[in-house]
Amino acid sequence: MSSPTAVQRYRSIFISDIHLGTAGCQAELLLDFIRHVECDHLYLVGDIVDGWKLKGGWFWPQAHNDVVQKILRMARKGTQVTYVPGNHDEFARDFCGVHFGGVVVARDCLHETADGRRFLVTHGDEFDGVVQHARWLAFLGDWSYRTLLMLNTLLNRARRRMGLGYWSLSAFLKVKVKNALQFIEKFEDALAEEARRRGADGVICGHIHKAEMRDIQGILYINDGDWVESCTAVVEDFDGALKIIDWAKARSWSMIARSIPDSAEPAVA
């Protein structure tokens, strides 16, 4: 696909799992995405800031600060920004109902598309049994995951030097592990059932870092993916149609990343 250069307007954009504050965050790609889009509604669907990682050591390069500033600028220019915190930024749940610089914080919310469909918007961690009932295991899994992302960073640094595009080792392994696939299926079913219980036509979530759009017994399940592995977002056009955008593929990550020095990609501490 050729790299888009013009600014694209959408009615709504949904992004999640940015994990600002970690070395695995693809902040440069996200900044590139933000520069090429405009929207009426922006939903930040959890794990925007990684509070778990920041508790263990501060990591906040300029690109991460730029992401926050860009989002606040969108709010100042009239975009309705809704922040639905996740488990990694659960500290923000204490501020539900509060407005910060044009950004409203909500535990979850209902979004109505241009064609009249109603979607439950929630991060999804409340439907993850490990996070809810075995937090020690969730923290252990988070450490293992960040280690894998460090390897992913080193691999893509080498791929960039060879002129190759971005490729996610962690996403590849995820779809190859049977237990992971079973977990994902149960997670998707649980979210679809919650949307049905609330009388919604579908659900838009994040949390598991796997972009997906599929019908589950009449409920449209949509996961907007993440910005550490897949670099994806969900967008709604002005007719109400929803689709997943894979920005790493659309923009040729190898071209964008050539201008980023290796020092901008420190290993996970």
C-alpha cells in the first residue's frame, strides 16, 4: 500500500494500549498517525499510560510527551476526547466524570455511530480473570511481556537497518500459542455477552493487543489493537462504517524509522 500523505477525516477514532512510559511504545508511529487524521470523536480505550512500569522506574522520552500534547491539542481544536482507563492506568479511574483540558474520563461509555448503532466502549480488563483474580500473575505476565517487547525492539532495529518493514515478534508468538488463542476467544465472548446485556449492538475494546472485528452471535466485537505490537486503530467514517487501520503497514514503518536514531529505542529496564 502506498503511504498516505493527505490528512484523512473520520467521524470517530478509537485507540488503546499505547503504554506511554515504556520502551516498547511506538510513539513515533502514533505521532505520524495523529498528524494524518482529524476526527470529531477520539476514544482513548485504556492503557494509555503504563503506570505499572513507571512505578518501577521513570521512562518518558520527548516523543511520549509529544503524544500527550498532540491529543490535548486535538481536544482544544474541538475533538471530543473520551478517556476510558484500563488496568495499567487504573489510577485514572479515580477521576471518572472529571474533565482535564477538554478530555473527559469515563469508566466506560456508549458510542452511537452515524447509522444509529450503539457500541459499548470499554478497555476490557474487567473481563480478564487473571487481572481480576490473580494480580500477582498479571504482574509476572507483564514483566515477561515487556522482556519480549525488548527483543521485539532489537529485532526491528536490525530489520530497519536492512531496509525491512516493521514486524511484531510478540504478535506472531501470540497467535501460535494454543492457550493464548483459547484465552482470546473466551475474552471476546465475554465482551460480546456484556454488550448484549447492556442492549448494545457491539463492543469496542482493547487490552489483549489483538486487533479484531467479527460477529459473535449477532454482536459486533471490535478490538482496536495497540501501539506496541500491531500499531492499529479503529475508525468510523461519516456513514457509520467501522474498520481497522494497520498504520505500520499503511505508512511503511521502515521509511519512518530510518530517521529515528537507535538511542531513541532504549532497552526495557
